[in-house]
Amino acid sequence: MIVVAVLVRALLHVAGAANSVDRSRLTIATVERGTFIRDVAADGQVVAAVSPTLYAPATGTVTLKVHAGDAVHKGDTLAVVDSPDLTASLAQEKEMLDSLRLDWQRAQLDAESKLTQLQELYKQAQVDQTTAQRDLDRSRAAYKLGSYTQLQMLQAQDSLEKAQFALAQAKLNYDLQPKQNRFDIDSKRALLDRQQYAVADLQRQVDALNIRSPVNGRVGEVQIADRATVAKDAPLLTVVDLSALEVEIKVPESEARDLASGMAADLEGDGRHWQGSVSAVSPEVVDGEVVARVRFTGDKPEGLRQNQRMSVRILIDRRTNVLMVDRGTFMDQGGGGFVYVVHGNIAERRPVRLGAASIQKVEILDGLSVGDQVVVSGADAFNGADRVIIAH
């Protein structure tokens, strides 16, 4: 043993190496040139792309019509909210609507009656004018024959002028009455329309007390008990649309920078494979991770369930004739600015410039050539030495 130790120290001195490391502790890979596939791998879970939560439209008592897991169709009634205040308000507003409708109809009848009366007065004024004109003509003829005095003739003339004035006033009133009628009727109609809108809105709210499914799917989580009293906007239950499933994944921030919608993806779960594409990438980073969603392409997968686990691999880039080496821990040492290249039993530190990294490979931009042997893992045992002996 003493002889072996002496020989090792001598070899270290000759090679200019600081220490030696057993080869079994190292992982050595060969630099090669080929097709570089840059991708991201992550574990995810199946989620429904459409899973609306339904809320109570008003305060009241809820009667459930379904249970968790029940299959439902769009438009099916899932629950009914009993809201006495809302139904009472609707009844009151309907009574008010009926009253305003009667007022509007009464205004129409009054308008017709007033117009008929003014029309009669106008016609009567026309008759009175004609009569006064005849009286004046007879008075003038009698005055010329000496049968009437001048005073009688002037009185007949005054009567004609009064009749003419009354006719003009009756015509003016008759001409203006349609405008007044329209104003009165339109005012009543505006009040009626306003009340109809109020009733329609309340009717919509009452109709909304019947909680209906917005999609085809299954009832997910039921968040209240049957016959429970809830406040307005309280969550009631969730409907899961199983026809539109996606896989939600969380990707480290460093790997998510190049993710974009539309990128192809491979999905695997329960021994089956599917094709997919990235549908959305969150703009927010939470705990160093970015949430993304992958949509299935092609035929809809059968037998999947909400929250089922899946493995996802997203293709980011594919290039040919790229210099690369196996990925390893050397990328994290010294910021990835150097590697140890193996020549026989000597590992020599060499500066390099790395490019893109995938799950299995890392791109070499400068510092290495095809065929170089590189320590990709275990180089932390070298303690940063420039030259190290690799012992068998």
C-alpha cells in the first residue's frame, strides 16, 4: 500500500494534476453532431377546459336536483332557489304594469273623446258663422229698404265678427288637439315601457332561480347541502365539460421562457399516448414556476378523468447538424463556463460556451469538437482543479 501511494503521488507530480478521482464516480459522454431536439418535460393533471361554477342569483333556500357525478345536458335544471322577496317584488311590479297599461288605454280613449268634442265645436262654429253672415246680409238689404235701422245692421255685423272669431278659435283648438293627444299618450306609453323593462328584468331574475346547466357534462363539486339557505352570489356547484379536456402543467421559469401557444406536445398516461399542442401559457410566475395548458389534438381521448396525472413533453425547437453532448451536472458548475475533457487517464479543464439545453442534450457553441470525451457528472469531486487523474 505504501508503494502504491508513492506511485500515485509520483504520477500526480509528473502529470501536473492536483488529485485523482476514481472513474466509477464519473459519467463521461462523447461530443457528437446530429439533430438537436429542444423540449420541456413536466408532469401535469387533466383539467376541464370548461368547468363553470354556478352561483346563487339571490338569497334563498336551495333545493338540489342532482348529485355529484350525475351526467347532465345543457339546459337541465340542477337546483332551484326559493326567494320569496324576489317573487313578491315581481308580483308587485306586474300589478303596477297592469295599472299603467290601463292608464295608457284610458289616455287613448280620452284623446279620441277630446278630439271628437273639438271637432263638433269646430263644425258648430262654422254653422254659427254661416248663420251670422246670412243675418248680416238680410239686415243690409232691409236697411236699404228702410225696414231696419242702422243700429240693427251694425249689431248683425258685430254678431258675424264674433262668429268668425269663435270659428278661428275652434279651428285652432281642433288643429292643436292631436299634438296634445300624442304628448299625453306618449307620456303614458313611456311609463308603461319603463315598467315593462322593470318587470322583464325581475322575470329574468326569477327565471334564473332555476339553476340550469350551461354545458353538457357531469356535476363536479357540490358546495352546499340540500335545503340550505344561501346568500346571493354564493357558489352552489360546478359542472365539468368532459368533452373539452386539457392538461395543466407547471414548468420552471427558466424553461418556460420559450414556451408559446401552438407548440406541439406529446402526452402519456395509463400506458397510452396522445398528441397535443400548447393552448395557453400564464404570464405570471408563482414560486418560480409558470402554469401552462396543453390541449389534445385529433380524436377526443376516452376514459380520462378530472385531475388524472399525465406526463407531458413539449417540443420547442428541432435543428440538424448541431454539436452537442449529454446533459449533466456540469451545466451548473461555474455557470456552465467550463468542462473537463478526458484524455486517457487525465481530465483537463477547458472553457466552453453552451447554447440551448433540452431534456437529454445541451448545445455546444464553442470549445469542443466531435469525439471529445467530457465529464458530464461527478466533476464536483475535482474541486476546480485544472488537471485531474482518473483512476481505474
